[in-house]
Amino acid sequence: MLGFTDRQWFALAVACYGVGAIYSVLLWRRGFRRDDWTLYALLATGAVLHTVAMLQRGFSIDRCPINNLFEATMFIAWTIVAAFLLLGCWRRLRFLGVLVSPALFALGVFGLFPLLDERGPRPAFVHGWESLHAALILLAYGAFGLSALAALMYLSQEHNLRFDKTRAMFALLPPIQRLERVTRGLLVAGFVLLTLGLAVGAWWLHRERGTFFIADPKVVWSLVVWTAYGILLALHDRLRAVGRRFAWSVIGAFVFVLLTFWGTNLPSTIHNP
């Protein structure tokens, strides 16, 4: 397509995210009181280029492109920007773009390191179920990433309220109650997607190997992540564990996912044969 490779399309998308990150600094200084479509348009343009890169890579290997660290990073970044563009249709949620664009730019720069894009043997296309499983799981991680960004904004506004009430009164951030609702809502969406993804994976595993569970490092890790997020939601909804601890827990859980995602993939006999 236009002679560009998938990596070049992705590099163009990352450039858009970089411009968005620079513009976010200006938007942060001006505040969130007015609707600003410029950042949304920049991220939408990047998302289009990003999608082209994803499709080109996916069709070249006939499956969901998550076979090395470059592809996994590209997919997770795509799920984050796709989730933001959907949420950004609501004016009150468009403020997330200020943190989404720098995060996308950082992920993109990391993903473009050449050593991350190591090509293995051409994988077989397994009736689409394996790709559906992977897509649902990574969409869940995208929602968890947005939830962590909303939690980061929550902590910033909460700090203003604790130490400088005048500053909080005129703060440029959205109301703290809205930030908490957004954080929880994204957490619920991610948990539902993760549950569906694990269910599809278990069904596919039973179909291929006659069992719903095997002691594979990636399978065990995925269940640990699912349990951790389930506990977070239970503490928030049943025990009303809200505020700073909840926000820090959401951020910590996503940092754990980022730091251990690929490390648990390498020893897996299913995900890295």
C-alpha cells in the first residue's frame, strides 16, 4: 500500500502521537474547560495509520499480529487509541487524550526498536479462534491502560484537594468524582473483555487438547491478572475501597502487566512454540 511497510506506517502513526503529546502540554496549560477537537483529530489520524500497519502485518502472517514484542506493543497501543476514540465521542471523557497521547508516543518509540521485531516461522491460522482470543485479551489490556491513566489524573487532582484547596478550585483537571467513575468503568470493561478472552482461550484449548487448563506460564499468569483485577473491583464495589489506594492499585496492576507480559510469553509452549 503506497509502497510503505507495516513498520513505516506504524512510524507515521507514532509521529502523529508525538505531535499530539506536544500539543497535550499546551492543552494541559489551557485546561479542559473547552472542547478541543485538535488533539482528538491528531489521535484519530494516528489511529488510521496505525490500523493500516496492523492490517498489513496481520494479513502478511494470516493471524492476529502478536507474535513478537513489536507486534504485541503495536497491538496494545492500538487498543488504547481505539478505546480512547470511542470514549472521546463523549465530551466529558475527551480529557483522557492529554495522557493517552504521551503514553502512545512512548509505547510507539519503544515498539520501533529493531531488535523487538524478530520474525519466527510463519504461524498457522487456527480457524480464527486463536486470533479472537488474543484480540479480546489485548483489548482488555488497552482498557486497563486507559483506566490507569484516569487513575493518574485522579491522584493529581486528589493531591490538589489535599494540599492546595484554592488550586483545586481552579484546577484544570476534570472533577475528581468523574475521574473515579471513569477509572472504575474502564476497569469493568477491561475485566469483561479479559473474561471473554480467557473463556475463548479455554474453549480453544479444550478443542485442541481436550482440557480447559494446562500449567503453562502464560495461562497461569493470565489467571493471576484476572484474579487481581477481580479483587480490585470487589474491593471497590463491596467494601467501597475508594480514593488514593484504589487509584494506586489500578496503576500498579497495569504496571505489573506491562513488566511481565512478554516475560511470561517466552517460556510458554502455547504462545511461543
